[in-house]
Amino acid sequence: MKEKTAVLQAALVLAVNLLLAFVFITALPAYFNKKLFIGKNPPLREAGFYEKTGHGVKCNLCPRKCFLPEGMRGKCRVRASRAGKLYTMVYGRPAAIHVDPVEKKPVYHLKPGSYAFSIATKGCNLRCKCCQNWQLSQSGPEQGSDVFFSPQSLVEMAEKNGCESIAYTYSEPIIFYEYMLETAKLAKEKGIYNIMVSAGYIEKEPLEALIPYLDVIKIDLKGFNDKFYRDVVGCGLEDILETLRVIKKYGKLVELVNLVIPGMNDGADEIKEMCAWVRENMGKETPVFFSRFHPAYRMTNLPPTPVSALMRAYKTAKEQGLEYVYIGNVPGTEYENTYCPKCGRVLVERRGYTIGETAIENGVCKYCGHKIPGIW
């Protein structure tokens, strides 16, 4: 009798477990598809901006225009040719998610003191020897997380964390283009700002399709000579300058950052030429950051940038007529502040990521009425 009861109990437990498994398999994916799916094989997404060839596909997202035979990946490591189509392998697969002060990007002319919901995937279409985030940028999706986050779930998390913006950052957002674009569209519908922090190595057509959904575009202008770009970055300078010209044509808010590397891109003539180009092509009101280099990745043999070199770059930029110049990676200096170019008063006081007094009202200096570019 006891044996019969035990058998019945075991059968009942098995039946319940089978029922629960059936519910999990059939009902939950519909929910997770909208929200969050955790699994070993997130769905691949067909990429945009490619063309089929007789023996594979050609990616037209960035100027490399990688030709990819069946099964091959692009230089970025995350776009692959399969069955005559191009797929993105990082759609919905962020490798980093953080809530950051917007000043950390660094972005200074969008909602000072607010927070940016910041995301990145693995991969990059460049090979910067000085990369500060090389663990993300110089690896493939297999070395990342198996957790899938839909664009909708990212926007919902940004809202829940009180973030006024979403920043596509850390690695190179161009290589997770489809993921960024769809997230940015949803964010804009919710009134959340979109920030792209990029090296700018992208073709004109995808850039023009993306621009309407971005509010701030932060470009790392890594130097101003082609040899430096090819030796240290892995692309040509002119491709980046063309990206900046396209962005300017659409009137988007652009902020530029130049990582000053001792003995590599810190020549007085080079910085002067760069500042003059920015003034003539982007406008004197374009914010420009000169940031301190710290040894990283394949440039651990170089010392950190002397603060005196940053000061020389700052002085050169002001002499060339640039109105909003900052020094980055050196917290606690007066060169983090935003000053009115007309009356010279402090408009936004900064100490690292801490915001002090602000004096911008309705987009103008409260002291003299001068219009200040940005989203305040």
C-alpha cells in the first residue's frame, strides 16, 4: 500500500513539473519577447546597409565596406555573412549597462547634472592603440553576456532610473547600429534624449538615417594628421572629417573631444590646425574638450599627459576663437566650467561630476542674455 502511494505521489509531482515546463515554454517567451529574454542563443537580427554579391555580401555601414564570404565577419567582429544575408550578432546583447552622470561622457551642453542610461555591446570597427575600453571594443560577442535586452526594455529601465538621456557609448555604437537606432526611436517617443559617443567612422547614408533621432553627437576627434590616424586609430582622418561635415549640415548639437597623447598628437601646429578647422567647419560655438591621456591597452609605455600640455591646447583653442573649451580627466579645475563668451561669467560650475551654480535661463546667459548652444 505504501509503495503504491509513493508511486502515485511521484507521478503527481512529475505531472505538475511537466505542466509547469509546458507553461514556461509556451507562455513566457511572448512576455520576454517584449521585455527581457535570458538564453544562450539570442535571436540574430538581419543588418541594414549591405548588398549581396556573387560570393557573399558587402557591408556598407562604415568606410571599410568589408566583403564577407559565407560565414565570415567584418573587421568589427560583430557583423556576419550567413546564407546570403548580413546579420548583426549584438542586437539586444549589451555588454555594459550603467547609469552615469551625463558629464562622464563627457557631455556638458545637455542637462548638466542629469543622468544618462549608458549602454554598449562588444566590438568596434577601429583598432585604437590607446583605447580606454579595450575589453569591450576589442572582443567579440562570444565574450559577452547571454542576456537579451530589447530596445523597449532599455527605454523602460532608463525611465525607472530617472535618466533624462540614453547614451550609446563605451565601445563604438556604430557597430550596434540597428540596436541603437531602434532604441533611439522609442526613447524619442518617450521624451528621452539620445546621445551617441562615437569615433565617427560611418558612411553617409546610415548616418543620415540615424541623425533625426539623436540630440547630441559626441565625436572623438583623435588627432589632426592622417598618419597618426592610420598608425594609432586604424582609419583615415578624412573619413571622420566628412562625418562631421554631414552632422553640421543637419544642425545637430556636436561636442568634440581630443585625447592629447604625449609625443603623438600634441604638436602645437597640429592642435592649432585642428582648432582652426573646427572654427571654420563646425562653428566657433562647438564645445571642444582636451582630455588627459592615461596609459592603456597598447600604449602603456607612454606617460600621462602633463597638465601643462592640456593648458597649451586650451590656450591655442581660445586664441583660434573657440568659445567653449574644456579640459577633461583633470577634475577640480576651473577649466571644467562653462563660461559665457560675451560677459565671461560662470554659467555652469563643475567639480568633477558635481554641478554647482548654474546661470542659464531659457537657453541664454542670465547676466547678459547671450544665447548658449545646448539643451538646458
